[in-house]
Amino acid sequence: MQIPPGKKIYFLSDFHLGAPNYEKSLLREKKVVQFLNEIKEDAAVIFIVGDMFDFWYEYRTVVPKGFVRILGKLAEITDAGIPVHFFVGNHDMWMKDYLQTELNIPVYFEPKEFEFNGKQFLIGHGDGLGPGDHGYKMLKKIFRNPVCQWLFGILPPAVGMGLANYLSRRSRAQTGATEETFLGEDKEWLIIYCKEVLQKKNYDFFVFGHRHLPIDFRLTDKSRYINLGDWIRYFSFALFDGEQLELKYYQH
């Protein structure tokens, strides 16, 4: 895809709407909506790279309560002809067809390649990639299993959502300290993963979320890894202007 002159591509992730409570989540949702409203004038494409929600499960006729502001804004954006792409994260992996059907937003469950202005991108949420984290990788296989999803679906929504929210809070408590600091080139799993991928194919940019820490790391002279941070502490995003990809922070 060739980006029209004056247009840009935006990447953002990890809003975790729904956490830690309704009041704080609502403030964060309004800030994200304000940002989306501001960028829609010059956006060629918008990527939301996972964990838009702190938990999401689509029952056959029920979706989680709330989030009407961001869903309405995304509908407005796609209705205006601006493509939006969504990658599921580890907190909202139980997506089905709601975003596609209601908002015309394609949903991806694995990293995907894109080309813009001759630049090669590999984009994904980032969970379960690279070495280590074997416990989560096993848990991810269980959560992705259709039988396990069906079993969860037969729970009453009040029970299922309560259990999921408890597990989500526990997950954040366990990973909070490691999310705050850069662990070093040899310990950041996504950097290790990017280097392994580069041995097989070159990408100009690797764009991931999940880490909750804004990172701009040069892998080689021709390749960079960008982690998008989050909209809990950093309100960070990446912007591609057709030539350069830059990590930025929303100040409003």
C-alpha cells in the first residue's frame, strides 16, 4: 500500500478498558476516544495492537457491557472509509466476529506482515513470542482451544466475567514489576524473537504491544523493534509518515 501524501499510519495498544474499575477505565476510554477523534483527519490506517479490553468474551448473543464510546468512535472511523486493523491480545483473545460484523474491522490472531511505501512491517500483540514464558504459552494453548472456549461459554456471564476479571487482576499483579524497566537486549523476549525472525527474512519495522513499556530498539542498521507501551501510564503510540516510524506520546 502506498500512503497518500499528508496521510499517516497510527499504531497503539494496551488500553485495558475495564481495569482496574469503571471510573478509571472510563477516564482512559475518553482519552483514547479523544485521540482517535484528533487523528482521523490524517489517518490512512489505524492499527490497534491488542488488549484494547482488559477482558472480552463473545457469548452467542452477549458481549461485555460498556465500551460504547470507543466502539462508536471506531464505527465512525471505519464508516468514513479509514481502515482499522485489530490484533487480539492475551486479555481479549476470545474475539469472534463482533468487530468484523459490527465495525468492519479485521481481527488477527497471529503476527501479520504489511508493506507500506516499500517498508516491510511485522505487526502483532507480542504475547507468547520468543523464548521462555512456558507457563503462559501452555495457558494460551488452553484458552485458544475451541472446547475450552465452549466450556467457558456455558458459564453464566456473571460467573464467567467475574472469574476472568479476577485472573486478569492477578496477572497484572504478577507482571507489574517487570513491565516497568527495560531488561536488556539479551533478556527482552521480543528482541530475541525479532532477531530470530531476521535470520530468515528482513523487516524494516517490528511493531508489538504487550510489554507495556515504550521501546525503540535498533536491531540492525536496517531494522528496528518498536514496542507501543500502553495507555495506562504512558499514553504512547507510533506514527509512520511514509518514511519514518516514530514513537510518540499523547500529551492532552
